[in-house]
Amino acid sequence: MTLLATYFPITDPTLIFFVVLLIILFAPIVMSKLRIPHIIGMVLAGILIGKYGFNILERDNSFELFGRVGLYYIMFLAGLEMDMEGVKKHSRQFIIFGLLTCFVPLILTYIMAMTLLDYSGTASFLLGCIMASNTLIAYPIVGRYGLQRHPSVTLSVGSSMISLFMALVMLAALAGSYEENNSWLFWPLFILKFAVFCLVSIIFIPKLTRYFLRRYSDAVMQYIFVLAIMFLSAAFTSLIGLEGIFGAFFSGLILNRYIPRVSPLMNRIEFIGNALFIPYFLIGVGMLINIRTIFAGPEMLWIVFLIVFFGTFGKALAAYVSSLLFRLTQADGHMMFGLTSAHAAGAIAMVMVGMRLEVAPGVYLINDIMLNGIIMMILFTCIISTLMTQHAAKQIILQERAHLQTDTPKVDDEKILLCVKYPEIAPQLLDLAMLIRNHRLKRELVALNVVYDGQNSTQDRVKGIQLLEQLQRQASASDIRVETQVRLATNIANGIKHAFREFGCSEIIMGMHVHTDTNPRFWGEFIQSLYNGLNRQIFLTRFMQPMSTLRRIRVAVPSRAEFEPGFHRWLERLCRLAGQLDCRTQFHGRQESLVLIAEYINNRHPNVRAEYTPMAHWNELPQLASDMAEDHLFVVVTARKGTISYKNALERLPDELQKFFSGKNLMIIFPDQFGEQKDEQMSFTEAQHHEEKSIYDTILRWLHERKVKH
């Protein structure tokens, strides 16, 4: 054993990294056997391998670097995944809970430290600031259960930032009072620097992000850009006197709407953070904890008990009082308490500041006993936070499932078919499908490439296979399975219809044809034959820029669209798209249609920011082009001939779109019509083919041209 001990602690960076990877790999396995949250396992593993445990690893600079990145990651993800519309609607609740979760534990801890521990006023105030703040150490548990946008989680994250910000400001003021050059200029300068930081970030970061995402689509470049923004914001907040964790959270809020929750970029951000940086941070926190100090004597036990009890009781009191005020469930109260009760990095940062403040020659504001008490408090509050958060997450999931079973239909036939042909627009079609699919169903997508059975069919088939493999790689980055097929057909439309039925799909997403020099017609070669021969929902799309940069969706709804069988299906898809992109949606249509649309959105998607503008007649459609911006998406809900919402004005739709909406982001929706889809039938009353323009339209145009000439 003596010989073995000479090899410890391990100082070689390669072996240190190897041991950390082993902990990240096996800690979840062991903890799952013990029914203990994985996060606690990481902290306990850090205690065991640190210098206060078995002294296996030396806490070198890698733990400082990766630990700092992991902490920034937690705060950045919290901001990135927040429901911003929920924040705006419930801003009063955020402020109330933020003030309560900050000042209730601060006041209780301050009084306790002054009376029971006999600390000085400044030491008691510093301890109160530490307990007023909290670290979202249990946030990865929320992500694992998919509750990032649950109201109680959003409320907890936002309120945590309010309490952390106020605690950091009070700490900065306390530290400023010990500086020799302290003057009345401290507060004006601090407010000015903070205001400049917020203003520059809000103006500069969105413009830079839009420019970068439009110009560069490379996955690695986008990820590096996002990390650069996060670290830049963290660095600037450190310069103005706040901890970098606030800047990381603030940058996440700003980038929130540019990184959809189901995008490959979001998946990469979460994967790398949860796989490496966040566990590194948790292990590093554990290595700082000296569990032996709890056995140093009754005085140490008393200090740890008082700090943990009053700080945790203050957080619990704030959480449960707020849940009662806001009329939330008991599980929501548990979640609010669980997320806001842990203390880790923020507490450590404040302790480090206190250890530098000299109250007398050789005497510092925080002594060794107080330091050990705070470190032990970090261990206990992390355990309490993770256990309570996991318990609350399970309760909320069970409640939601029970609610879904009673309120939603048991059968959902949703299965999306992607018809891909052009490599330049195929990735956009997949992005759209991932944004509008029902993520609860976890169903695969179907990607189809139909090849014309002619002389070049062999070469075209190879190209189709390569294109579909590219889409599979893109979807796998978001953990979405894609079923693919390359199909030979002498008639492209029939090939799509046959595949649609074979796979049991519910709707089709396809791009508008881009090679107009080959076929100048608006609908291309086979689209018109497809939508006339298939009565299910079809999306035709044309995106001139990445969807994540869109700011507004404008929807033109024909009269009597609410009477079609597919009314709620296309409305549901647009609501999902608007919710994922966090952009405004403006509906134009008859008043009776808008009333039903508003009712559906208010009941099913209350967080969607929808506006309703009456459009008396379909002839007003060209007028909508006057204020269409480059980052708007224009959606036209059309109809097939012979259906209840069809009107003769739709005959002019191709010409109007080409003339007034050229170069704009465009989506044309053919909704479900005629009820259930039947097998192909030939009847005297139902034609199997429609020309793009009728003979009557050609005659009227010829007469109009003759009239203009004369």
C-alpha cells in the first residue's frame, strides 16, 4: 500500500482526464443501481478522489477550466431553453418569486448569523448573500425529463437569475466598501456599465447571429460561434463587476429564439455539455468538499446545521408561498424549491471574494471555520436539491400523462413524408419536418426520392441514395429516425402517391421546383397532378434563408376554411412551427374563421404570439406583399377544386405569387379535404387530371390584352 500511495495523487494530465472519463461513465451506472440521482454521484465521486478523500487526483487547472465551462453551460442552457413567451406573460410572478427567494433566506440567515453564531454584521451579510443566491445544479435532471419549458421550471430559472443578480450586486457593493478608493461614484458607474452591457448585447448579438446563420451552415462553425458568444458575454460581465455566470445566462436568453429546441445545433450543445463539461464541473465541486470537517467537533456540526437549515428553510418558504400565491400545484412547489435550493459555484465565488476582504491586519472576513461550514452546506444543499427536483419531475410527468389521456385523442395518424429531389433544399425540408412533428409520439420521418424510369435512372438513383444518406445523418444529430426509399416510376406523382399509402403517411412536405429554366410553369411537372390526386395535407415550401432567423409568419386563410376536414391539422402544424421558432404569427382571413383560429390557439397553444387581421376578400392578397420583409414567411392556405373553401380567385394564385411574392419565403398548404383518402378510382364525375390554367382563364387573359392594346 505504501508503494501504491507513492503514485498518488495523479498529476499526469492524460491520466487525470482518463480517470474523470471513467467516473462520468460509471457513476450513472452505480447511482442508478442505488436509485440515487446521477448528479449526486458526480459530487460524491469528486469527494472520494479529491485530496480530502483518497487523494487519487490532483485538482489541476483542467478542473478550473472545464469546471468553469460546465458552470457556464448550465446557465447558458437554462437561458437557451426558457419559454420566453411565458416569461413575458408572467413577468409579475417572476419578480415576486425572485424577490422572495432572494430576501427570505438572506434575512433569515443574517438574523441567525448575528444572534446564534455571533458573527459580525458584514460577515452575516456576506453569509446571507451566499444563501440568497443559488446554482441550478439540478437543471440537467429537468432536461432529462423534457420539462425545460414547464411553467414551474421557467419560473424557477428566471427567479434564480433575479436572486443571483441581486446577490452579486450586493456582494460587489460589499467588496467595494473595503476598497481604499471607494467613493460615491461606485453605484452610478456600476449601473452605467451594466446598462451599456445589456444594450450592446441586445442590439449587437441578434444582428451578428442572423448574419452568421444565414451565411454559414456548417455544423462545427455554428457550434463554435454559439460558444464564442457565451464566453464573450461571460467575460464582459466579469469586467463590469458581476460573475461570468450571469453573462452566460443572459447570452442564452438572447440566442433563445435563434436555436430551435429540436434543431441539430441544440442537440449538439446539450450533448457536449451533458457528456463532458457539466460532469467535470460537478466532480470539481466535490473535490473542494472536506467531509472530515463535519467530525471536527460539535461546534462545526452546529454551524453546518444552522447554515443548511436556515438557508434551505428560507428557499422552501419562498417557493411554497409563491406556489400558493400563483395557485400552482404541490408538484410545482416541489420543483420550485428543488431548483432554487442548491448552492455551488455562486457560493464558492462569493466565498473567494470574502476570503480576500481584510477586516483587520491579518484577519479576513471569512475564517477557516466559516469556510468549512459553507463548503459542507454546498454538499447537503446539492443532495437536497437533486432529490427534490427528481421527485417533482416524476410527479409532474405523471400528472401530464393523466391529463393527456383524458383530454387528447388516443389515435394520432401523424407520419410525415418528405419528397426530396434537389440537394440544395432537402435539408430545409427536413428542418421543417422536425419543427412541426409531434415530439411526444416519437415517430420516424419518411424521406422519399422518386426517380424517373428513363435512360439516366441508374445515375439518378445513386444520387438519390446519397441525398437520403445525407438527410439521415442530419436527422441523427437530433436523435430522429428517418426511413428512406428511392423509388423508380414512370409517373412521378403516382410514385409519390403509392409510397404515401405504403408507408401509411398523413401528410407530405416538398419543395417548390427550383429549376425554372427546365419547366417555367409555377407548379412544375407533377405537383398539380399530385395535389389533385391526393386529398391529404401537402406543404409546398420555398425558404430563402434559415428558418431559425424568421421573425414573423403571415397566414392567408380562405373563407370557409374552417369547414374543411384538415382545418385543425394545418393549424396545429403552424402553431408548432411558431412555438419552436418563437416568432409572431399573423392570420389574415374572414372574421368567422379568425374567431375559431383564436379559440384553438388560446386553448391548445397559449404561448404562441398570434395576431388576427380581417381580410374581407381574397382579392386583397396582393396587398399583403407591401409590408413583407425578408425575414417573414408567407403562408397561403389554398384549396382543391370542388371543395367547400375553393373559390375562382385561387385560379390566379400562381400569377399573384410569382408577381408579388417573388424572392420571399413562401409556404403553400393544401389541407386534408374530402374526408378520408380512398383508393384511386376512375369515375365520370371526378376527373383524374387538371390543367394549371383553364381555357376560360386563357380566353379572359387574351381579351384583356386585346383591350389594353386598343
